Amino acid sequence: MTDTMPARQTSTTHKVMPHPLNAWYVAAWDHEVTRTPMSRRIADRPLALYRTEDGRAVALADACWHRLAPLSMGKVVGRDGIQCPYHGIVYDSLGRCVSMPAQETINPSATVPSFPVVERYRYVWVWLGDPALADPDLVPDMHQMDDPAWAGDGLTIHAKCNFQLVLDNLMDLTHEEFVHTSSIGQEELSESEFIVSHDERTVTVERWMLGIDAPPFWLKNIRDKFPDFSGKVDRWQIIHFEAPSTICIDVGVAKAGTGAPEGDRSQGVNGYVMNTITPETDRTSHYFWAFMRNYRLESQLITTQLRQGVTRVFGEDEVMLQAQQEAIDANPDYEFYNLNIDAGGMWARRIIERMLAAEGRSARMAPAAPASSMTPVRRTGA
Amino acid sequence: MVASNIEVWQHATVVETSEIATGIRRIVLEPNRPVKADPGTHLDLMVTIDGRPERRSYSIVDASPDGRRVALSVFRTPASRGGSIAMHALQVGDVLEVTQPLQNFPLRHGAPRYLLLAGGVGITAIVAMARALARVKAEFTLVYAGRSRAAMAYLAELEAELGDRIRIHVDDEGTTMSVAGLVEQIAEDTEVYMCGPIRLMDAVRRAWNDRGLPPQQLRYETFGASGWFDPQEFTVRIPRLGVETVVPKGRSMLEALEEAGVDMMFDCRRGECGLCEVRVLDLAGDVDHRDVFYSDRQKEARAKMCCCVSRAVSATDAPAVVSIEVS
Ligand code: FES
Ligand code: FES
Ligand SMILES: [Fe+2]
């Protein structure tokens, strides 16, 4: 694997980024995982997801030890078990066989991989890498998702592109001017200054546009709080990336000149665009998003309107991302080049590359295979 | 955690070999396609026995983090089938054909507490687990039983590293382990990982089941290398095929039948899967069941055996004779 592929130290613009395995990824919304097993491919590994009788979420490899039938087609049994739909082997929530129907004993090797799970911020997170490193404290901060000071909801986009393309998209919002012309785009976006900072696991891109007209989306939002509002606004976008693939964007507008840049947002409306991107394959992603707000918490109408509004906006991104991935695949001999506006995305890429390097994998390598699998070269006639 | 059994074969050079306990040699290999070796993994390798290439499995005792150096430890059994003799004869610079690490005995992280149980050379499968658990500061105890201190590999290192997390039982010091006592004290949420002679593992399994502890919390690995009796030479017959052959001490019944030209079915060759099952038609002597496939009830019935590991034995001077039918 590694011996043929010298690591390239310098490039940070891989067109198809492998995904780190030593990381928590969202596998599902909390409400999706039930006593009826479901199947979802996460980081190139098909998983069977279900809940135990006491409500704990479980992630097992979606392939029975015996003949690899998908356990997600089976049913839950007992307190924490799942039964293979084919010949009835039962596994517990750790993936250990507890019943082999056709014999009186249990083959000690009969296990399916079970992956660490943490339920937090309305999501079920799984860890596909080295389980000894699966520290729940490494779950990215998305506390607005279930903090009583915030309200909102979201959905999942099945994005037909490498996860890094979604990160690039969210780390540079100048695309709003061109992709989201009718909702949040405005020319001040690409004209205004932005400031990038980073540490080992996070990147922040901050942009302020002062004394501008509110674009349609934001005019509606500020009028939800201040029905008579008219005039100019100060608009902000503060993008927080946390490795490997969570981006929470602090967005909002306030009446111009009321002190928002200095910290007084009382004359404005504030939202958080919560995004966490889970690689499905090297060319598809589960893009979990929500729009949370800290005003008019009581209004389900506003929750629904915002979810629908953002769905439309993200639908525009989805079209672009898929087209971009198709163009990448159709032009294998062309490289990426970078603009100054890519600085935030480039820091995210560099952090991801360091995670890959720490796993002994170069970002140039073929897409990740889960930690435990090995190159399938079968010896003939052993 | 994953039990991976995709075989990737490679070459490995012997870079160190030394006697570390009575009858036990530590052999350090440098494979040419190294991969990380998790606790519980083993290597399969090809050794030449009587001019024939044969396959053997050995636990990985320890390995460098990148897997570039991998240590095995091999006990030269008095009743060796030849593998351990060949392994003991290895010299620095010898090159072997070996697999990348294979996993049948994965250590799960996150259990509330662990008991690691090693009997004799079974410690080789357990050392890496003890170190991994110590590293993540898990709640665990290692119980290590042996005939004599001199025969217990890695004893000094483990005592130094693990302090009061290790408990030693030594037969010739009169501190033989009581399986009943051990299992009785186990807290219900304990996960046990054990490797050792089949008598020890059977005794633990029985006590475990008698106490009604969850069977899936008792993890063990067997290479089918030990039995209730020392191996004896015996005769096996297949009347339907007109086959009669002698199974020498150092060969398995499966191997002897294969050599006699019988088309045998098998998979694991270590007494787990039951695919090598033969039906016993007639028996002069007794069966030494060395598998973990049959239940006690089935073993007592002596109607079937896993011929990859189990043997016929005789209590008299006349060698045992078993007549069988094969699939
Ligand atoms: S494939 Fe699951 S029991 Fe056979
Ligand atoms: S071959 Fe598996 S038990 Fe004999
Ligand atoms: Fe967008």
C-alpha cells in the first residue's frame, strides 16, 4: 500500500481527498435510528444501525460473519441483539455471536465488527478507526443543535461529491454571490475583507459587511424579530471549521451601526448554520445540516420556513457540487489551482492531511479502507 | 472490533531468536510488507516438516507500532507435530513465508473490567492485550498460570510492567490456580480473554456456564494444539472406502487421511468450525476431543469428532483403533 506511494508533502489541493478514520462522523439523525435496523454506508463501510431495548444506538458492520448477508435486513432480538436474516445467527450489540441456530456451541471467531457510537447534538456519531482512540470528547462542538437557547431543524443531503468539496464550499462563502443570487447572495460578499485563523483542529474565517442592504433571506429574518425594520444592516459570517468535517457558521444581520461588530447583537438576528459532512464513498457524502436561531424560539412557523429556505439554498449548492465532481472525474489530467479566497478551505485541507499522516496514510493515496481491512490479495492454493 | 481474515502473504526475515524460558524461543521477524498488528492477532506461516510445507499459526506477542518488527514465541512441545521443532531451528537471516497479521481474537475497548487469563505459552496471545489495556488505563487483571517460573515466558517483564495488576500461579511452588475459585469471584460485567491448554479453557468454560455468566463475555482463542491426553499413535479406518491408515503422534487425523488419499472437507483446522466432522462407527479406545465445536453432551456421545484436532487414545498397550465415515 504505502511502499509504492511516496507522500507528497506540499500539495494541499487533492481533487479526491481520502477521509481520516480516527474521527467521529455522523451516521444518522437520532430519530432515524430505531428498533428497525437500517443500513448506511459511512466512510466506505456499510453499517447496520439500530437501537437496543434500552435505547442505546448500535453500529455493526452490515455483513454477517457467516455469508455476509446484510444484518440491516434482519430484526432486533432480545435486549440488545440483532438476528441475521439469512441463517439466523444472533449477535449482541458488540457484534459477538450469541446464538448459532444450527449447532450446540458457538464458534469463538464468530463476530462482526462493532463500532464505537456516541449520541450527541441530535446525531448518532460513529468512529471507524482505531477504537482505542475513540474519545467522546473529540465529538465536534455542535451544541446549538440541542441547546434550549436555540431552535431550528435541518435535513440530510445526499451529495454526489467527495466530502472535501462540501467543506471547500462552506469555507468560502463568496460563492453565495453567484450560486445563491436570489436569496443570500450580494456583491459585497466578494468585495469584503475576511480574516482567517486556525489552530490544530479548527479554522475560523470571519467576514463583516457593514452598512449594506439585507438580501431577501435576511430581510425576512430581521423582520421576524423587528416587524417594522427597514434600512441598512451590518451582516456577519463567521465560519468555524472543526476537524475533520464539521462547519458551524455564525451568521446574522443587525441594524447598521448598532454595535454588532463590537459584540452587541441585540438589534439583530443570529443564526447558526450547522453542517457536518460524512464521507459515504470517496465520491459521495452524507451532508447533515440544520439552521438554528436564537430568536422567536416559540415559532414552529419560522423553524419550518427557515428549513425550507435553506433547503432551497443548499439545493443550489448540491447542483454545483455534483457538477463539479463530474467535471473533476471527466478531466482527470487537470489539476486544481487556488485563489486567495480559498485560504480557509486550504487550512481545513492541511489539518485533514495531518490527520491522514498521523494514521500513516498519505492524502495522495487511494481512498481509505477502514482500519482493520487489509489489501485483499488472496494467496492461491495455500 | 473487526476480525479480519483476508490473507496477504509476504516474506519475513528472522532478525533475532533466543531462548526466553524453558522450551520457549522468541523469534523476531521483519516482514517485507509490514502492517500494524493489533492485540489478539496472529501470523500464519509456512514451515517445512519432513520435507513438506505445512502451515502453522503463532500469536504476535509484540510488534513495533508500524509492524516492521514482529515477535512470536514458540513452545517446543514434547509432543510436537514438527512445527515447533522447525521453528526452534530458525537462524537469524532465514526467510519465511508469512501472512500479514490475521485477527481471530480481537480485544474490545470499553468494557467496564477485564480479566486476562493465560496458561503456559498461551501468554503469547495475551501479552499485547495486557499492554494495550494498561496503556488506556483500563480496569484489568492478568492471571498467569504455569508449571514453573522458568517455563513462564515474559514473566519478569510483565511483573515489572503491571505491578499489582498481575497474579501468578505456579504449579511447582504450590500456588496452582483454582478455576472454580477464579470464576466464582468474577464480577458479572467482566470480559475475559483467555488462551491456554484446552483443559484449562474447558474448565473455565464449564465454571462460566455453571454460573450462568454471559457466554459472549468469555473470549478465547484456540490453535487446537492441546488435548486431555498426550497424543498417541492410532489407527483409523474408513470401511466404505477400504482405507486404513496409521495416525502418528506428530500428525493429525485429518492430515493422515489426506495423505491416504481421502478427499477431506475442512476449513479452520483448529477445531472451531465443525466442517471436518467424521462419524464414529466403531471405537477401540476413547476419543480425545480437542475441539470447541461440540458441546459436552455431544463429546460424551463419542459419535462424531473433529478430525483436524481430535484423536483416538488408548488406556492399554494396544493402540486405539477408530472406524469412521466421512462426508
Ligand atoms: S449469512 Fe448470516 S447466518 Fe448465514
Ligand atoms: S476444520 Fe474446522 S473444526 Fe476441523
Ligand atoms: Fe452555498
